[in-house]
Amino acid sequence: MLVVALAAFVILSLAALLVSTGGADTMIRERLLAFATPHMVSVMRVVNVAGDWKFLLPATLALLAIFDRARRTWWVWVALMVAAPIAETVMKITIGRTRPEGPAYGFPSGHATAAAAYFGALIYLAEGLRPRVRTTVRIFAVAMIVLVGLARVILRAHWPSDVLGGLALGLALASAATVIASRRWSS
């Protein structure tokens, strides 16, 4: 997963740097915005919170409280949640691509990066749960990653490729944390 997510992020970063946001980005954005009814926008505002530090800080503490595996390698998961916004900010400055509405930098989406990092960690940490609970937690985590990404486009904050870049970056960071934690856990 680490190699795939990292490769996807590199490809998306190069595309964001070298190619305009026309074409597929515009078409996908317009199609998603067709679903942006007032009710959908209200729902997406709630979903969007799952990519915000105000949710992620207590949620990360909850991971440490709930999962013994997370407590034993606590520094890995804390470092993941600190590294995600740093990496995303550095890449925004490096790429320098603006959002669809406004002058702020957009690639990669910070909410998408943070949500993918957190929920990617949850997917790994769920390994020790009973099979049905593990499956439920993992489906929920994947759904949240996708929904936060959709929310960023439907709330008019990002281009679809900004979101994909954020998801790839967050999953690459979560995968790297998983590799590090797995080595520490097994030793």
C-alpha cells in the first residue's frame, strides 16, 4: 500500500504542477456539484469535520486509549498526525496551485490528507478486533476517507485532483506509520 499510495501522490503532484485544472478536474467537479443541494451541503459540512484538527486531536487520543497496539507505539501515531499537516503544507507551497474559488493554495487538500492519515491508521489498528467488528470499523474508515474527499469538492473548497492528492499523501503517511509500528510491535 505504501508504494502504491506514494506513487499515486507523486504522479498527482507532477500533474498538478505541470497540467492545468481544466478537463477532467472541471468535469468531475461540475458533476459532483450537481448533487450540491442545500441538504447535501449541510450533510457535507458535518462530514467535513472529520478532516479537521478539532476532531482529529481528540480522535487520535481515543485511538491511543482504545487500542493497546496504539499505546505501545504511541509516538508513531502522534508523529503521523503531526507529519500529515506539515507534509501537506510543504506540498501546497511547493506546488502552488490555487483552489477553484479563491487565491489560497489547494494541492493537496489538507482535510483529505488528515482524514486519510487518521482513518488509514484506524484501518491498521482495527487488526486486533473481532472479525465482524474489524470489518465494520474498516468499512466505516474507508467510507469516511471517501466522504471527506467528496465533501471538499461539494463544499467548493478543492478540485477533485487536490482531494485525490491529499488522499494519496495521507494514505502513504499512514502506510509508512503502519510499517514502522509493525516493526516495533513485532520486536
